[in-house]
Amino acid sequence: MTLIDPEAPVLDPSPDVRTPDRLTELAAVKELARTGPDPAATERQHAKGKLAARERIELLLDAGSFTEIEPLRRHRATGFGLEDKRPYTDGVVTGWGTVEGRTVFVYAHDFRIFGGALGEAHAQKIHKIMDMALAAGAPLVSLNDGAGARIQEGVSALAGYGGIFRRNTRASGVIPQISVMLGPCAGGAAYSPALTDFVFAVRGISQMFITGPDVVKAVTGEEISHDDLGGADVHAGTSGVAHFVYDDERSCLEEVRYLLSMLPSNNRELPPVHRTDDPADRPGEKLLDLVPADGNRSYDIHGVIEELVDDGDYLEVHAAFAPNLVCALARIDGQAVGIVANQPAASAGVLDIRASEKGARFVQFCDSFNIPLVTLVDVPGFLPGVDQEHDGIIRRGAKLLYAYCNTTVPRVSVVLRKAYGGAYIVMDSRSIGADVALAWPTNEIAVMGAESAANVVFRREIAAAADPEATRRRKIDEYRSELVHPYYAAERGLIDDVIDPRETRLVLSRTLAMLSAKSADLPTRKHGNPPQ
């Protein structure tokens, strides 16, 4: 039995070998580590519509900036057919480089070697790069294309995953962690991406599941394809595991670069400020037409966001999941901001279980990395229904409330139109800690809409009237004029100002600049216990 790969160059240990010979041998070893043991493997990867690990790294990082570590690492397993297969890198490429000049750490599974499966040496390389990223205070990007645990290495492979999960958790909220799914990700391997801040996926090649189609069929009798079970669109729109989905690897990795450009390197820094030619005082004339004064008419909140942010450019998170709440990263006068907005064009913008959980995670991320929050409110309430109640809207809806109450970053809310009941409170109202609460003159802030409120408050008087319908309409108008008029909340100090919609961008810019030095501390504690 031999532990030496017969195809690998062997460095002569004799002391009289000349330096040029050593360099020649080193070059040969490094070339083998770069190309892999099977020259045809890259062609097979391309035939599947997939790039190789190093090609992906080149697209992610600035040209020529990648520094690889442990390219000569090999496994030490001695059984089950691995003793004669000891390729360099052990199926994962690790190192660091830059994105727009800032340091980023990366590891990329190499599917050409053992299908990218994780073994002991493979895991130790990942552990090292994760430790380096945390120590350096720089983002970590994983390019995932692996077949799970290496069966031949048994429990050593499983322990390797445990080390990754522990490091994911320790780094959470300290450095940005981004997972890019570029192939299969099965079993325990799926948990590491789920522990990171953002998951990117590519249609046709990304797959994630705990148990694959064969196991599902064996246990439940259900037949389903890999894509229908755990493909990119399934996780983007149904499960919510994937935050972004793209049609090809190149556009996906380009968007990863764009996301990194808006994030700080770690939780001790502020997000980078980008100069813009878009004037902070640019009037938003279109806003007058985009948002109808009639609260029963729908509109697309994306148009409002485009008018408020620099150059109309933003990156929406979880776009296909819970579309009734929009979460996005953008810039206002060069300053990175997180935007949370109700979407009247989807389910009238109500808050439900999915929207609450989506918003809570986004708010927590922004707070972790010092990104100010701008909340655009147009919410009729929480979604009523037996399913929502039985599925836990109380505890799961409370996640968004907890997330807002727990934040220390600058927070500005703008009530565009209606804001009713508990949903108004949850959408970063002044009462739960918004630093500045603004409203447009079309706002209706109340326990409920005037019609519903009048039917409850004046129920007996309406029923006893000679003309119930006329009485009902009169009471609706009375309630609206007394309690739902645009200045009621401002008169009581619950709104800091009612502003001209056209000046919203300017007011937000000035307010965020004022809050840039905000200092707020939470009580001393180990950690909170958020609703689950």
C-alpha cells in the first residue's frame, strides 16, 4: 500500500540538489495543484454549464489579487480506495483577494476533485480561512459546489462540518458571510449557507436539500426532481433559503461584488460612502403621481424607492419571497441604507408570517453592520386568518417587532399613506424607537380604518337610526375628521413632521447625516431571547 500519488512530482530530499532544480519541481507541483489530476475534468465541468473553482474566484475578486493558501494540502486517508488518490488542494481552493480594493476571503469547492466532497483536510483548510477572515475583520465568501461529506472518511468528515458551523456562528454579526450556491449542496452541508447572511443561487445548477429525491421517494413515496425539490427558484420563492437568484454564474458573482461594495468589512466599521452626482435635494415630482391618495388604490412601492435613492439604484433582498414586504440595500447621498417598505401591489402590503420573518432578519443584519434603516410605511394591518393564527403569527410576527426594538443604528420612518393598528406600531413607529418619524399629508394613522372603526364604535347608534346607511356614512366622516386626519399624530408628537412628498429625499439625506454619529447602547446582557 502506498500513500504517494504516482502521478505527483516528488521533491528529491538529497541536500545537493541545486536551487533551479527545486524551483522547476515546485513549478510542476503548483501547476498540478492548479489544473487538477484529470485534465478532462474541467471540460466536464464546462459541459454542465458550470465554471471551475478558480474561474469563479477570478470573476469574484479584483484581477490578479488572489493569494492562495495551502494549495499543496492532501488528505491522509488510507482506505476505501483513497490511498491511491491524493490530489493537491483536496478539493477546495482557499485564500484571499480584494473586491474594489478591500480584502475579502474566499473558499471554493472544486467539483473536479472528489465531487467537491468534504473530508478532514478539506475541512481544515476551510476552518483556517474562516479563522483568518474573522481575525482580519474581512468578509468571507463561500463558493459552494460539493457533494456533501466524503463517505470514505466517515466521522472525520462530519466533525469537519461541525467546525464550519461553529465558526459560521461565531462570525455571525462580526463579518459579512455570503454563500454562493453553484452546484449541489446536500445533507449537513446545507446548514452552513443557512447560517450565513446571504445566499446566492443560479438557476439550473444550484440545488440545496437535507434529503435528496431518492431518500424522499424511499421514505414518503413522492417522486420529485432535484430542481423541484431544492432548485434556485424553489429556495428563492418558497422556502426563503436563497436571497438572490440569477440565470448564470457571471451575473451572480457580479452581484456578489455589488453587495460587498455596500457593506462594511466588519461590525466595527461603517459602510463605505460612495460619491454620487445625484443631488441630495433632487425634487421627487413623480412621487405625487406614484402614490394615490385613495388608500384603496394599489401602486408599486419600487417606484417610490427608485425616486428616493441615488440614481434609482438598489439591491432588493429576497425579492421573490414574501413580496408584500420589500427589503433592499441602497444609497442616499452616498450613504448606504437598508430600506424596509410595505408593498401595496402584493396582498395590499399586509404583514403576515413570511413578511415579518423576512423583515426581521434584514433589520437584524443592518443593525449588525451599522447600516441605517429607512422604513416606508403603507400597511393596512396584519393578515387575518385561521392559518396565520394557527401557524404562529403572534410569535413569528413579533420577530419584526423585536428586531426593530433591539436596533441601535439610525432609524427613520416615513408613513406614506395608511398605517393601521399593531402593524403601524411594528413598522418602526416612534413608540418603538424610531429616531425620526415622518409622514406625508396623505397619511392615515389609526387603530383601524374609518369605516371599520365607525361600524364598531357607533354600531348601536347606526342600528337604531331611521336611515342606518346615512348615519353610518356620517359617523365615518366624523371619525375620520376627528381621529384619522393627517395631523392627528403630529399634534401629539408621534410624528416629528408632515412633509411634502417631493422633499422626502432631501429630508432623509439631512436626517441621516444628523444621525450619523448616533450612539445608543443596549442593557448589559449575554444576549436577548427573541421570539421563535
